[in-house]
Amino acid sequence: MSALKNNHTKTQAKIILKYMRTHKRGISQKQASSLYGINCLAERIRDLREKGHVIENVWHTYKNEDGHTVRYSSYILVKEAV
């Protein structure tokens, strides 16, 4: 991995961690993408977990305006790495 890409992914992980610290309901892929342009949230969550952060994946279900059931997940910070 190039140094530039590595720094970019570290920065994204820091942004996500900061968001989860202040938003107890967590962050979804849609939020990460619309707020920060982060389109690979699952990969950044994996990076944070590898650093020792405990992050829970919570599934949500709702019916959209067409009556279709939609599922999405959000990630919640349970415990920070020491």
C-alpha cells in the first residue's frame, strides 16, 4: 500500500472514530458517505477493530415509501482500545 493511501485510510478511520465517540447511535454507510465521502466504511471499521476498538454492528429494518422492507447496519463504538 502506498504511503499516501495508507495516510488517507488512517485519516478516515480517525474521522469515523471521532464521530462514533460523539454519536452514541453509531454511524451507517450512508452517513459516512454523505458526511465525509467515505465509501468503504466496513474496511475502516475492520481497521479500527484490528487496533483493538470494540465496535458492534447493529441491524435496522424499516419500510420505504414503496412498502419494501429495507435493512441497513450501523456501527457503534462499545469500547475504545487502550
